[in-house]
Amino acid sequence: MTWARRFRPHGVFWRQLLRLAVLNVPYWLEAPLLGFWAMLFMLWRSGRRGVMANLRSILPGSSPFANFFRVYRVMWNFGWTIDDNVRFKELRVVPDWEFVGREHFDRLVNEPGGAIILTAHMGSYDLGAHLFAQTSNRKIVTVRAPEVDPETRRFEEERLGRTPVQVDFSTRSTELAIDLLHALHRGEIVAIQGDRVTPGIATLPATFFGRRTALPSGPFALSMAARVPVYPLFIVRLGRRRYRLVVGEPFDVRRTRDRAEAFETAMARWTRELEKEVRAGWFQWYTFAPFAEEQAA
């Protein structure tokens, strides 16, 4: 039933409820409200089990009992991320930022030519894009997976429509790839989440925390075709309206006779960076399905 779908974990009701609360409750009620929101999302059985499966790989030897409570911390941080996005977009509340790898960020901002930002479902993707837009006069195009639920998708797209950052969705596949290639040739920045796949997009095999998985191939194919560097970049939530921008050393996906080897090398470079950040910030890696092929089986 359509009305019941609104109350599922991906349904629009929870986003609307949290937005309404964020905009109307007193400041001192914010933390208890998000704690209650996280408790409700602990009832999401498949999401809870997905996070626990991932934690077994990220934190080898961790117990199911401890991981159950770690899931609550993930849900709690996820709520804070949505809260901060609402406050920024609706109330223009700008969080405090600190940088790691500032020299790489300055290079990304100041050097001419296109570039690819490769990031993950951590911290706040939207806040990071807006920070970039505010600190640079270069155009940035962000690519993201659409929300699963159609109503939630429309709700989030209405919020995105009020922002200066161009947002595109990974479901357009071939035509999107052509648009992004043209953007890179114009010297624009393309930001892509590279830690999980959307059905229907091209993938490459990868090893992540010692397990077989598949990750998007698009960022590496674009880098090779446009001859632009890839910048690993992560947004890490430190506390109440406090974030850290971590920018890794850029790398190229060079054109060679052996394309498979070039992609394999680039994927290994990316997964090393991703592993490092996810291991340190497992409590804000918002991946609610098992990433490993053997866990999903």
C-alpha cells in the first residue's frame, strides 16, 4: 500500500519528521531527539544486520554483542548528518571545519583543468560539496545514487533544488558518462561516491578489508578518458556541527596497453585510502547492506 510505504525505513515520513523537529524543537532537545530517532532506526532489521556484517570485516574479532551497540552509534551519527544538512540548507547554519591534506585541497581548488573527487558515504556529502562551492570559483558537479523510495527521492530533490551545487544521479548511466566527460573537458570538478554500487552501473572487482566486493568503475574510466587526476576526499563528522575534510594525494589512471591492469592499480589505490578512513570512522560509514559478496550470499 502506498501510504504504508511512507513509514518504511527508506520512506519519506522519517525525513519529514526529522526535518520538522530540527526546525522547531529547542536547541537543548536536539541531542535527545536524535537519540530517540536512532533508537527507532535500530528496529530496521535488514539495515541493522547489514551494518553488523560490515563491522565484522572492519573490526576483526569484534563480538556480535558489541557490534549491536555499535550499530546504534552509526544510526545516531546518520541522524546528526541529516540534522546538519537541514540546518545548513534551511537556516544557513554553517559548521566549523578543519583540514587534513590542505596542500592537496589547495591544488584541487587552484590548478586549472578538470579533476575527479572520489568520496564515500561518510560524514556529510552535501556539506562537503557546499564547502567546496564556497571556497572556490570552480564549478562542481556531484553524482549520487537516488533515494530508493520515490517520495523520499522527490523530497530530497526539492531540497537540492535550492542549492548552488549541480547534482546528478547515477541512474542515467551512458548519457551521464558523456555529460561528465564534457564537464571534465571544460575544467569542472566531478565528485562521485565510490564506496558502493547502484544497480545497473558498471563495476570493477575489488578487495576491501580482505573480502571480495565490487565498486564503481566509472570514476576510473572517466579519469583515463579525460586524463584528469583523482582526489580521494572524505568528510568526517567530529562533533556537534564540527567536521574534518580529509584530502588524499591525487593519482592518475594512465592510458596503457593493458587497461585491466591500469584499473586494477587505481582500484587498489582507492581501496587503501577507503579502508584507512572507514577503519578510523566506522561509526559514520553509512552503508546499510553487506559490502562483501560472501556476506551477501
